[in-house]
Amino acid sequence: MMANSCGLLTFQKEPVPLKSVEVELEVRDHVATVVSTLNYENKEDKPLEAVFVFPLPGDAAVCHFSAKIGQTQIVAEVKEKQEAREEYDDALSSGRQAFLLEESEQSPDIFTLSVGSLPPGESASIRLEYVTELAVQADEGLRFCLPAVLNPRYQPQGSGGSEGGNVQVTSVPASLVPYSLSFSARVSSPRPVSKVESNCLLDPLQYLNTEQTQTTVKMAAGHKFDRDVELLIYYKDAHQPSAVVEAGQASSKPGTLMGDPVVMLSLYPEFPQAVMSSDASCGEFVFLMDRSGSMAGSHMKRARDTLLLLLKSLPMGCYFNIHSFGSSYEHIFPKSVEYNQKTMKEALKKVEKMGADLGGTEILEPLKHIYSQPCIPSQPRQLFVFTDGEVGNTKEVINLVKQNSGSHRCFSFGIGGGASSALINGLAKEGGGHAQFITGTGRMQPKVMQSLRFSLQPAVVDISVEWDLPKGVSVTALSPPITSLFQGQRSLIYAQLTGQSPEASEGCVTVKYSLAGHPSQNQLHFSLKPAEDTGLTVHRLAAQTLIRSLEMEERERRGQEDEGVKKKKVVELSVQSGVSSAFTAFIAVNKGSSEVIQGPLVRRIVPTPNLIDCGMYHFPSCGAHMMHTDHNLHHDCAHSTSSSCKKKSMGGIGPKSKSKINKFFARMKPQKLTLRSHGAGHNPLPHSEMPFHDNLMRMEAQPYCHCGISLSPRDLLLPLVSLQKASGCWVLDPDLAAALGKTSEELEKPKPASVNQEVWATVLALIWLHGFKMDAQEEWELLATKAVSWLQAQEASCVTECVEAANTVLGCTVQKDALGL
């Protein structure tokens, strides 16, 4: 950290007026309220204007903005954006202090905070408050993310939407951020809190009551700004449908959104078991992979590993294709092809060679190309988008997905710190799919496989919501119509309740839909009595939901006669609710001070942390099991802040080294594969269909990667997975033996005489997965199901004998029933 008599400095040796950021998080069940305090101090001898461009969650409802100068507190008002800007400029030109907070017109997760006319020696504290819903993860955890990183957003040529203030975004390597961050959280729920996890170092959890329904936690001091702050909250009981009714604001007019009660419904649909027991075996699976320069390093490696797992898990009879993009875009096949051994093998060979070598992040054109391809009859299109989300034309991209939402479902994955939550959530929301975020050292595969399972569920159609309320009470929907439902996944509905009802009355909501031709419904009864101590949280979330819908409608009307109608409604609603929008801004002017600030203002751009300095992709400090071993990357790029800095490719393992590795792993025993030792079970094996082995780990029969970090136990799964055929079976050969830690002779000798080699090999693989890899079951479950289906189709008579023999040779005790046989 650099300092001199003027205080903290940027790369350009300019003093930084922002000294610290304090964040307080309060979580109530699945809703979070966040209060951020930004402390500024002018240590220069001239008055300053400080400009800070920073990220917030894309679905955050910013609902309070105030400034404290000395003992004076100024609370900002929400006004139409141009009006707010003019008021801010007028205040500065007349020597008054002013503060402006505005949302980006291109992406709702980027905000600009301008602190104007800060006199020499003066301090100011800015308080910013927002509320947001917490997403449910694959493992039932609730995810909160405080975006601490703002990577440069790639703005394609010709994409409109200039930012009004033409604000410069200055970013520095995360290790050189010249201000501090403190973070604390308080969690309360009707259910006990079982644990809180984070990608950052936390102080021990402190329970506030014996029921363990309330707890506090703090982030350890010294956050390095090398990642977003991610919190995963787990409750002891599974998520249940619930409803919260919140009373209207006493000062607001009845009949308005803020004056009436608002209800928030959390629904977790349960589908009939008869329908869910048979996963769909058809579909067109289109994978769109980001290969821009910012994906270099571990991001690209994990993406390739994930594509391997996805391709092995697809059902026979479906269609697929893989597209990739940067400044340009590519595809493996001219159009989607039928999934079989030949096409899968060809795709894997090309995936092996994929690198982060296509330049910028232009996602719009490849999406247009995909949508221009005709859909295949009786093969519902499922689009999987993988990106680090560093794009500047977020709203344009989301709008395109919405326009094509009738022809596909879109599943999105944000990779790494700094991924735009507005883009990732928006793609899934408008595409009727599901969004996932993979940050830090978190594994991509479990989350991607959950989305693949969702995509294999039959599409839910004809969704309708019906209300049954007491006489005299009417309902106005505030959420857009539900376009997708997934088994066990939360759907949120906001609605305004108008009229009077007896205190003891209750309401009922019924969600009706058709699933695989079967009419179904889920129902929730709820009390109309308003909850206590919720403030206006539900109203603000409802307002933000309605604002986003109206903004989308306004974008769709550009160039039409009624353009501007929805914008007017957004401005009215934003001002009434005090929630920010693309068309409004928070403005605060210190009108109480009689002192006029003299002299020209010096503008200071507060630097934002980024991870694009390539060295930051090299082993995050808490990522003890993250796999990335390219020393050249660190040496050649560590001091670069250019997003175009590319990862250097490494050569493959030579023939002699491969021979050594085969001998090494041929001697290994199954108990070593449990990885009680330091990763000695990793086995990169040569095989014509195993293109990933060179990429799984660049090493020569060593139990550690180059930096001395031991291998992740789950990386042992990929060599076995890569050997599976598209049909679901395995082949008995030396590569399979090595993957299972045996010699060929050790596997061939106990094979029952009447059983063919593929049946025997497939049973061995299934036993190994169930015996040694239950911790990663969510990753291999679909490909194991495919293997079981293949076995059943063979009608082999000695499966029981095979299972017993396989257990003996591998040292396992897996029951036949556990395999699904």
C-alpha cells in the first residue's frame, strides 16, 4: 500500500479520497438488507469531487442514500435522472456540497457515486442501503454476494447507451486497492442456522440464542479485494413454501403500491413422482462458452472439465452443439448433430484445444446466430451459457434472450469474481431457466449438473396463478408472469392487496400448470395479518421487481409511437417507492450550510479492484485445492493490467513421461484412491478418447502440482468419466484398469466367464463410483443412470455375480440395489 503526505495514491500517483468501506448485512430467512458506509476524507489543499464506480448485486433494490458531513445529515431524494444531474451540477457550480448516486443505463449492477465539493481537510460518510433476495443453491444453501470486484466491462462496437456522465472507470490490481473493507452479518430465521460458509476468512460464528435461530459473523480483517465476498447460509430444515404480508406505509395514499399491503410468496413446487421418475431423453443441448481473454487460467480449465462431464452425461437420442465466443465466435458443428459415440468423440477433441484466445466478450452476435438456427422438431432447445460476465451491453443481451424465450430455455453460469449478476440472472430469468454462480475455488460441476437435471425435466407449460381472498380484498400482480418452474426450486410472487379484511382472515394462492401432459397444481394458504418488524423490505423488493419489468417493456418499445410511456411509469414508481431505476438517480444537496466552497474542483476517480491483472488468476490465497499450474502465466503477466493478456499454452506430457505415469498408476491400490494421502491417486492416462488427461494436471507422476498444493480428491473422477462411451458403457482395457488403480490382469482374471467385457467393465466403473466417489454423486449421477440403462438393455444374466466379483476386486461392499439394478 502506497502512502505519502497526501494520503493514499492511485497508480497515477493521485490521492484517493475514499478511505474505508463498512458493510453490515442483515439476513431474515431469504431476504437480505445491506447497509454500506463509505468514508471519504480530503487530505489535499483543494476542494475535491470524488467519483467511484462500483458493482452491486443486479437484483438489488437500492432504497436509501444519505451523507453525513460533520454533524449534518443529508438524506437524498429520488428524482428523474437528468433532473438530478442538473441539480448536482448547479450545486457544484454555486459552491455547495452535493452527492449523486446513479445506476448504469447499460447494466443495473453498476453504480456511480459522485461526492462533490469536499473542502480541504473535510470528511464525509456516505450511507447506502439496499435489499435483495438470496438465491437457493444446489446444496440448499442461500447465497449472498457482495461484489467487491469490478472487472472492466467489454463494450462491443456499435452497442448504444452512452453513460450520461461519461465517467472514467479506473481499475487497479486487487492487491493495490488503497482503501479497506470491513464486513459483518446478522442472520435470523424461524429455523435454526446450521452453518455459514464463505470464500473469505471469517471469525467464528456467534449464536445469539439457544435455539440457534439468530447468529452473527464477521469477516476477518485484511480483505485483499481479490474476490467478491460470498456468504453461504444453511438452515437445518429444508426450505418450505411461505408467505409474508407487509403493511403499507402510513404516510402513503391507500390504493398505491406503497400505501397498500404487499404479499411476498415463496413457492417450492413439488411435481408428481410418476412424471419425475422418467427424465426426458430428448432435447437439443446448445453450449455457449466464453473464450475471451479474461477467461484465461483456471476459469478455462474448469470450463473444459465441465464440458467433458456434460457431454458424457447427455442422453442418447438427443442433439447437441458447442459454440464459443470472444471478439468473434466459432462452433464445432455447422448445426446441432445427433449425440452418438462419433460426434461426442469429435466434440471432445475440439474442446481439448479450447483456450481463452478469442479476444473481447461479444456475446450478442453468437446468440443471434444460435437463434437463427431452426429448432429441431420434438427436441426442445436448452441453451447453456458460460461466461465471466464482463460485458457492457447487458440489457441488449437480455432483451434478445427474452425475444426468443418461446423457443428455448436458457441456463446461465457466472464464472469467477466480478461476473455480472445482472447478466447471469437476467439470462436465466428471461430465458425461463436457472442461474448459477461459480466463484473462488467452488467447483463448477455440481452446479452445472443440477442445471442439466433441470433441463431434462419436462417443460412446465400453461402456468397460471389463482387467488382466493376474502370479500372486499382485491389483488394486483406485481411480478411478471411465471414462465418456468423446476422441482424444489423457489419461485417468488409479489402482489398488492387492496381493500379491508377481518383480522383473522386468510388467503389462498394456487399455481396451476401442465407437466408432460399432466395437469398439476400447488396450493398455499396464508394469513393476511401483516408481519411485524419487516419495515418496508417487501414493498421495496416488489417495487424493484415491477420497475425491472417496466424497464424491459420500455426497451422493447424503442422507436414506436408509445415510446416513453413505460419510462414515465418507472420514474413515478421509483420516486414513490424510493427505489432506484435506470431512469432515476438519488440526489442530495447540502442546503443548510451557508459556506460557499471556493476554487476550482479537482476530480479524483476512486480506483476499483479488478482481477484482469493475469497474476490474480494464479492461485487465490484461500484456494488450497484449485488446480492451475502454469508458472509462465505468473512470471509473464503478473504485473499487467491489460484484459488482453493471454495465458500461455503449455506443452503436453512427452511419451516417456506418459509411460512412467502408466507404470506409476498401475501399481496403485484402491485405498490410495480415497486420497487419504496427498492426492497420490491422480492419474492422467493416455488414451485416444481421453483428451483431458494432459489438462487434468501437468505433472510427471508427482502427487503435488508445481506449487506444492495437493490434488483435489474429486479430480480423480474425470479420468474414469472420460473413458465412458456415449452409449453409457465402459470398455475393459489398460486405461480403465489404470483409472481404477489396477493392472489389466487384476481386472480380467475375476471376470465371470459368461459375461462380455463391456458389461464387466461397466459394472466395475459403477462399483468404483459408488464405493469411492459418493462425495461427488451429484456430478456422476446422470452418467451412471445412463450406464445402468445400457446394462439393462443388454439383459445380461449374471449381473449379480458381476457385482459380487467387482466388489471383491475393488475392495468395496456396494449392494446391487444401490446401483439401480
